Amino acid sequence: MSSVDGRVAVVTGAFGALGSAVARKFRAAGVTVALIGRAPASAALAAEFTAPHVVLSSVDLTSIEEAGKAITAVAARTSRIDALINVAGGFRWQTLEGGDVATWDLMFSTNLKTAVVASKAALPYLLKSGRGRIVNIGAGAAAGAGMGAYTASKAGVERLTESLAAELAGRDVTVNAILPGIIDTPRNRADMPDADTTGWVQPDAIADVVLFLISDQARAVNGASIRVVG
């Protein structure tokens, strides 16, 4: 039996390459997983995660009302929530000179607000757990040309992680972040067809670190931002 066996974890952005890798890693370790996403879940993924797992599609995680309803629904079906993994996010390459200021709103809403809202919604349950865990997905990318809105929003995820870790210190909830390099996903390969992918990090490798952070072995790790770059 692993140290996470029997726990309940919520994974946001769970229908993408990284979120689904985390969900599968958790399931294999004996964790009951609630997969939450804004897009509809594929039939194949839903078929993988039948009861006691939970699949909730079409959830707007920028809305505290929708997020609250989703988290309440999970807790009603699983009786507890021990971990929240904030994978939900997105990317937009756009220069400031030639771009739209609305892109900044989009990136902060997609990458930072979703983590804020989901964390606030889940916090009452995590505090009851006695071993609550929040793991946020930041980014290891540098703020190169066209990357301003994305990297600024992900920097906000790091500061959220540090602030919330301090806020919850001594209350049996740890908050940490992972800063991945370029993740080897079908979308990234399509967007960068000429790139050298040999140094890209695999979703499964990131999922290994997430699994560690929700375990008892990571109980003293709090407020950390961990680079996972392959």
C-alpha cells in the first residue's frame, strides 16, 4: 500500500495531456481522482475513470460559483478531498506591440484565476483532511519576446503558491508549485514542428513529482517552486 492510497484528489484541467497523466498516475497509486475540466471529457477518458472516480465536464473554473458547485459535488460523492492539483491553464504567444491587451486578461484568468478560485473552493475540505495538499502548475519558461502575458500569469502562480503556503502554515495543508520546461504534448509538437524535442519533459515525469508532493514523504515541503525540466 502506498502512502497516498485511499486519498481523494481533484485535478483541474484534467482532460489535457498533463492533467490526464496526473490522473492516471494517481489512480495507479490508489488515489480516488476527480477530473474537472472546462471542455467536455472524451468518451475514452470518461470510460477509464468510472466510480469511485468522478468526471465533471464543462466547469468554468474562473467562476467561484461553478467551481464551488463542482467541488461540493465531488465531496458529496467521495466524502473527502485531500489534494487539489491546479493544472488548468493555457498559452498564447503575442507581442505587446502587435497584440491585444485582452490577451493579458485571458492569460491571467486562465492560468492564475483558475488556481485562485479552485483553491478557495477546495480549501474548507483540505483543512478538514488533516493532510491537505495543493500543487500548482507554474512554468519554467523565460519571458522571451511574445511570452510576456503567459510568463507574467505563471509568475503569479508562483507568488500565489508562496503566499498561500504562508497563510496555511501550521494548519496541515501544504502548497507547492511545479515549474515545467516545455512539455512533450501533441499540441506542443504541432505548434513547434521544427523544434528539437529531445529535451522536452514527459507529462508522466511531471506526474511523478506531483504524486510525491501529495505523499506523506513530502509533508515538510511547503511553499516550494520545483523546476521539472527533463
